Amino acid sequence: MSWHQLTVTTSEKSAPKIAKHFSHLGAVSVTYMDAEDEPVYEPRIGETKIWTNTEVVALFELNVEPETVKTEMNRKFKTIGETWKYEFIEDQAWERAWMEFYHPMKFAERLWVCPTDQEQREEGTVCLTLDPGLAFGTGTHPTTALCLEWLANNDLTDKTVIDYGCGSGILAVAAILLGAKVAHAVDIDPQALTATRDNALKNNVSDKIHCYLPGDFKSFEADVVLANILAKPLIDLSQSICALVVENGDLVLSGILAEQADSVIEAYAEKIDFAPRIQQEDWIRLNGRKK
């Protein structure tokens, strides 16, 4: 299906009001976009952060007249007339459009992560087949890539793994393909557990991956614990996460901005001996052994 796309550049204060009125006028979706490449860091619980200058992007069906929408918006918001941008969005196979940007990736000479029909069968490596979906984690973001590098660089043979905040399940699946005995995947989002089960099935490891909402997960000690979430929940959950790691077991933490690393290390320092931090772009991986 094709669409009319209307974009207004506005202030952080006005963006929610404009978005609400777009919806009132029949927009099928409204999205906030960064207008000036301004970073937005981790929000507080219950807080939605947007940019100082924000693009509010609305999609309308073709039976809606863009000029009518523009007139109605200008009537309500007198100051946005010069910031309009219109685009006709052609129909396309959206579920495959990402393929232009998503290609096979190799981690530590042992692990390939590939989209469907682009699998690599190089001798001495394993290949994880994964397509972008509803849950976070394809290997393209530094936080996930840093964890995949750690997994591919370490001997996981017959080890028990907990993937805490599993998202797409990419880390749990990778761990099994690299030799782990079993992986337990935990996430607060039911869609993440669905994605994890689907990706486990796609990679023929369903029998070795178990999925849980936090309330259903009974804590135990594992050889390797991975937590690729965000700095604040990592700090808040530090005692619970430490309790999941067996003595002398491995803990891998990601989703941490460089300026947050010291606070995360401090939260775990009593029980974890960390190796030097590893950085990719603005993101840090912390890995260490339980004392």
C-alpha cells in the first residue's frame, strides 16, 4: 500500500501536541525523528525522551488530501507553516527492504550472523540465521556485537548460559551454536520470548533454549550470565544478576554508555572481578569473573 507522508519539524514541547492532532485528523501512524542528530540517552522509568528539535512524521492513506491536513494543522498551530515536508511513499515489500542494509557479519573468526538465504558455511565457523523482527538484537548494534564477540572468543563447551533480557534471543542461540549445553532466556516482553523461540527453531536449537518471563524464572547459578540491557536496570538488579553466576563463572554486561561504566562497575565490584572494559563507538562491554 502507498501512503502520503507529512513531516513537521518542531520543538520538543510542541511535538506531542502536533502528533496528537495528526492522529485526530486520521494518521495511521505518527513517529518522532531526530531533526539535528542530537543523542538521547537512557530515560528514567516512565519517561519518554524526544529531541530538542523533532520531526513529527505522519502517514496517511491515499484517500486523505494532504493539503486539507496541512490547512487544518496550520489553523491550529500557527507557527509550523514553513516546516512542512511532503513525500509520496511507494508501496514495496517492507519486510525485505532492510536487506539492503543487513548483510552477513563475522565475529571473532568463529561466528557468522546472517540473514536468510545469505548463510555462510565457512569451515571452522558456525552460522546463526537471523532476520530483523519485533525484538531488539540482530548483531548490528554495538551492544549486541560486543556480546557476540565475547561469546565467539570464549570456550562455551557444555556450559550453562542465562541470557537475561534476551530480546531476539541472538545471544542464547549463538551460545548454543558455539557449544553451550543449554541456554535460559529471560525477558519482560512476551514478544521477545516469541522471537527467541522462533529464532531457536530457525537455527535448530529449540531443544536447548528455555524461555521465561521474570516471574516464571526460578533463579539458579549458571556458568555464563549475559545481560545486554541498560545501565540503570543493570545497577538496580546487580544483586540478583550476581546471584545467577556460579563461583568463578563469567558475567557479561552490555547496553552501557561509556560515561555510565564506572557506576555499573561499582555496583558489581564486591562480587565480580572485571577485565578491562571494551568499547565500540559510545558503548561499553564489561565482562568478569565471580569471586
